[in-house]
Amino acid sequence: MLEGFDPITVVTLGPSGTCHERASTEYMRFQEVGDFEMIFIRDFLKGLEMVRRTMNSFLIQCSAHPLVHEVTERHRTEVFVVDTFIYPTKPLAILGRRDVQHAKTLGLVPATAGYIDEHRWDSTVSVDSKPIVARELLAGRFDAGLTHLEHLEAHPEDLRLIEAIGEVDTSWVVYGSQRRFQGSVIGIPSPELFAEGKASADK
């Protein structure tokens, strides 16, 4: 930490082991910030309050999270969207308990519901984060869970693979207390994204 500067705090979804932790760590590395404290939260609205109260703090949230609109809007004159970036999730999978032949209940984070057909399951159980899905799956709270594939590798005697999803490219929203927008688009110029479409239109 530079002398005279407030320490940098990054607030994101926990516990340790989430896609949020990995993406936040990679983002800070990309920004060449090596000295920061990461605080894990389970409620993004509580994380938003932390950013309001803590100098030089930032909240990082996956854009798929169902509370993005509330986090963006609730304190719109105090906490702002200051950046976005693209980074994939960890490899995802639906894992089942080996002691259950036909899984009927599924634990999942609400933001991951788009990966599944809910009609396949008798019921779904809402969980705060994917590491907690794995922990509660192993404890027997439900028959299957949408979580990280790494938990199958860690517990092959207890879990089985039902469906591999893999890594999914997604976007992340960074919030801070100093507004950056000054009237012009903030982003990385990427005209190559549109070159193929332009070439097709010119034919």
C-alpha cells in the first residue's frame, strides 16, 4: 500500500472459492493492483452499504446476479458503476449424490437458473453461492446441485456427474464511490468485433 493512501477493499460474493472471488482476483491483477483486501459477503445489498461507508472500496458483481438492478439503483448518487469486464465462470456442472439413484431436488444459486430446465426437478432450493451448494449437497440437503466441477474431483466417492456445463463467458460490474462517466462511452475500442458482419454486408 502506498503511504498516505487508504487501503483498497474489494467486496464480492463469498465464501472463498466462488466465481466472484476468482474473477475479482483476476480483475485486480489486470489492473495491476497487488495490495488490496478482499471481503466476502452473501448479500449484495449489504455489500453496497459497505462501499458507501468504506473509503477506496469497490463492489464486484456478476451481471447475471438478480440484484444487479437494485445495486445499481439503490444509492445511485453515492455508488456508481465505474467499470465492467469479461471473464468466464469456473467450470460448472450439475453434480448428484452417489447414494441417490434418481435425483429429484436440486440446489442452485438463483443467478444460475438459466442453465437448467426446472421441469426436470421436483423442486429447487435457493442457495447463496456455488461453494455453499456443494457443501450442502455433501451434507444431504438436496439430491443434486449446480456447482463447480472441482467438487466432483475433490469428492469422487460421494458425488457423480449428472451434466457438465463448463466455463461460461460472462460480464462483471464494478461499483465505486467516485463517478467516472463524463459524457462519453467508457470502454476498450474493439472494431474487430464488427468486421466480420461488415464484410458480409459488403458482399
